[in-house]
Amino acid sequence: MTPKFKAQAGTFESSDIMILIEPLEKDSGRKVDISSTVILQFEEDIKKTINQVLDRLQVKDLHLIAKDKGALTQTIEARVETAVKRSLGIQEGTM
Amino acid sequence: MKNAIGVEIPEYIEGLGKLEPFQGVWKSIIEDEVPSTNISRTLKAKKPHVSKLCKNLEEAIKRCKPFDGMTVTCHHHLRGGDGVLMQAIKILDEMGIKDITLASSSLTSAHDGLVPYVEKGMITRIFTSGIRGALGDAISVGKLKYPAIIHSHGGRVRDFLTGRIKPDLSVLAASAADEEGNATGAHGPSAFGSMGYADIDARYSRNVIIVTDNLVEYPCVPCTVRQHFIDYVVKVDSIGDATKIASGTTRITNSPMDLRIARIAATVIEHSGLFKNGMSFQVGAGGASLAVAKFLREDMKRKNIIGSFMIGGVTSYGVDMLNEGLFHSIFDVQSFDAAVSTSVLNNPNHIEISCDQYANPNNCGSMTNKLDVVVLGALEVDVDFNVNVITGSSGEIRGASGGHSDTASGANLTVVVCPAFRGRLPIVKDRVHTVVTPGESVDVIVTERGVCVNPAKPNLAAKLKEAGVQVVDIRDLKEEVEKMTGVPAEKQLGDQIVGLVEYRDGTIIDVIYNVKNLS
């Protein structure tokens, strides 16, 4: 699936993660930028979690920006899924 | 050589001399006679009616004849608003003085400006109870020539008396002082309350300068610091940023997590067997720790309990409890907000004490040894109940030992409050990165996910279980937390020792290595 709209999910609160998604042209691939308060401790985990959700939702082309304040894995999964669905136009929600 | 908690301690460090390994909480204090270097002040008689007033701090410092390799001390009663320590260092630097040992009772965000002086070797040694901010980062990456020594509040007094710290020049801020150097923090536009730490510097330093923004008619009353210890007095326009020195009152946290932890901690205290008339109590000023006072206050009223004394760093919340008659008295070594200064000044049951009386492990009457209950915070705890309050998640120096280990060792019940994890970082570890307070002196760790009781206190665990407190094995808690957070990557550390944690008895309890990556 290919994102159509810019979308976001999450907040800048501690223990949450803000996910921003920008659509990219077909076959541009995935571009994932991560900043995190726990980057030294969990960089690989965060990358892995985000990519797993994108794999599951079969999203190939997008630019995803993650600004993490120490979210748990489940939170990251939920925020990424919501942002992707918003960007696909298949989930309503506040922007 | 390995110390009692298994940390490899170097026997000798260049610039700091021989080190003794930590042997256990009471062993060296009880068994060893501590050689005191019978501190003799230089006798400097003055003729009658000769003024000690200098026209500025520079003149006062010059009159003290500073020299390379000297030890300069300050107090941290001005907290994040301190404007005096930086002035003194700047003047000494302009005079070309170098190789300075800085021994401030603590260092705060107001001292980020020390970094360039550390980098160029003007300051080469630091003894203090806390280091934060940019200075902590600079030391953590190895910019200070010799490792910083982190001592406790009580340990600092001991270090003065044994000659570990030999103060040559003390520059002490006061919110009111007279021309002879009688000084207080209890009144004046920059009032900061107790001068409990400064009292030690005034008594034992070879040269003492009082700096005040509020020169009052002789004699300054009340006076904590007394004139016969003071060499020079300087009137300045400002001793710092008054809004950061003491403002308003300390509020209880709104954080639901901290409040939950505090509620559980108060319940632990209530069922510990110590919750009765005459209970003495100390609580920290931070989040969950201070919030315990809120719940304890309600519980004391509900059960008609009247405590004996509160001690330590004092907030307006403690003053309120004193005024309500919930405690008989407060013994105050350090005040945290403006309302406390007023109480120090006006309430005869609010008594200013020196840090010596507060926590020196080697005198025969430190008040921490009379404590029933203390509630303390933690950056990390471990399965052996050790507590880290000095190094952060990257291994960087960013906290304070303060009175943590002093009170923990003395109190009948030492309660540590902390969340099980903070922003994905697990707080309960196999081993804390840096041990400041040994598990031997910690009884209970309270988290939002259960209460861990030191296995050395089975009776306490039984009492709490009977009262319905959720007591959990600390190893189980650690596993539960790691399942949620994941296991953090190993810290990137070098092999250069950048800090030594001195236990209150002067032995070395842990070693801090340089960090390669700061988050």
C-alpha cells in the first residue's frame, strides 16, 4: 500500500512517540528517521518495531519521522499503525 | 583491590593519593580510630576597630594571598541561583592562579561556566556532593585532570576534619551580614534559610570571606556564621539570581505515577512498626519523595500521631507540618524555599544546624543516627538494593550524593521511592551503574508495581504482607519490567577513571569511568 496523505499520530509527552508520515513516489522505498531520548539504549529496537509494523501493513514507499520520548514497544506499534492508516485514508482521527 | 561490594578500586590515584576500599556500612566507622589532623586555624589577631570590609571581592581575595595548588571552597545554599562561586573563580583565574582544588558542598546548573576553567587546567580537582549539567558532561568525558571525588554531606565534614580536604580559601555568600562577618541566610532580599553547610567552611578554612548583598548594622542577628572565624567582608550588588535562590513554596507533584508511589510508601511507613508518637522523619524535596509527606500528614492526622523531629533539607511542606503540630521541631541544614527562611528566622522550634551535627559519621552525635524513617529518591536501584543517585542512563555524572547514604545508614527504616521504569529505561537493574548508597543500608524499595523488602528484614516483609501491601521479590520485578521495556544496550564506556564515589566514612565505594557517547 502507498500512503496518500501526510499524517501523524502520537504526542511529544514523555513515554510517547510522535510519528509523522509523508507520502513518497512509488518505488522510492522507505526512509525512516528516528530521534529518541533513549537512542543509545534502544535504537535498534525502535527501528525493528517500526519496520515490523510497516511490513505487516505492507507499506513500501514512505518517509517516516519518529520523535520518541521513551515509548514502550506497544505504544510505538500503535502510533505507527495509526499514522499509516491515516496516511492511507482508511482511518479517521484528529490530526 | 576489591571492596566489600565487589568493585575493583585502584590503590592509588595520581593527584589524589592512596585510596581505601569500602568495607561495609559501619565497619571502618566503628572499628577504626579516625586520625583527625587537629586543624589549627592560622591566628590572625586584629587590632580593635580595624575594618574587615573590602571594596570588592577581588581585593578580599588578594588579601588572602591565593597561590597555585590551593583549595577553594563554597557552599551551595544558593542552589541554581548562585552567583558567587563563579565570580570567585573568575577573579582567581584573572590573577593567574592555577591547579585549584574546588571543594564546593555541591555544584548546580549555576556552575556550567566552570567548564572552560576545567578544560584549561585552572581547576584540576573537585570534591563535591553533586555535579550536574554541562560540568557533569565535561567531567564524564574526561576533561578534569584528576577524578572528581563525590562525597556525602556528612562525608564532607569528615573530609575537612581528617585533612582530606584542606580549605585555604572559603568564599561564603550570605543574605545578611555585618562588617565583622556575622552572617545569616535567614533574612534579606536573597534569603535562603539555613547556612548549615557554610558553617563548616567558616570554622575550618584558613581564610574566610563573607560576601553579601545586604550589609546590615552591626551586629547581624541572628548569626549562624560567627565573626571570630571571618577574615574579610565584601558587599556586592548581587549574590545571584534571587528567583532561583529561593522562590515561593515547594509544591507537591501532580504526577499520578509519583502520587501512587508516594501513597504506597506512606502505607509502608504506617505498617512498619515505627508509625507512632515520637517518630522522627526525613523526606527529600523531589517528586515522589516529597509527596510521601502529603500522605503521611493525612495518616498522622487520622491516627493522631505526633512526631518528634524532622531533619535535613527542609521544604515549606515540612514547615506546614511543624506549624500544624504534627512534629515537635525541625532541624534544618538546608532550606529549599522562601517560606522556610521565614520559619528559620521566627520559629524557635525550627533550628538551624551545621552539617557536622546533621550527618558527620565520625562525630559522636550526628542526627541522622536518631532518624526513624527516611524517604529517598533514586536514579537506579538494583537487586542487591544498592542505589545510584549520581550517574545517568549514559553513565554520565548528573546527580548528587547529598545526604542519601548518611540518612540511609542512620535511619531505622530507609525507604527508597522510584518508578519501575522511566521513559522506557528500566530503573531496577542487576547492578546499578554507580553505587552511592549500599544495599546494606536500604530496607524497602517502593515502586508503582510493588514493594521490595530487603531480604535482611524478613520481619518487616511479614508485617507489610499482613497489612495487605503488595510485596514482590525484586528479581521478579526486574524481570517483569524488562519484559515491558526490553533490555537497554550496554553503555559505551572508556577505561579512564573520571570520578570516585567516596562513602561517608572516606572509603571508596565505586568508580566512575569516562563515557564515550552522551545522549
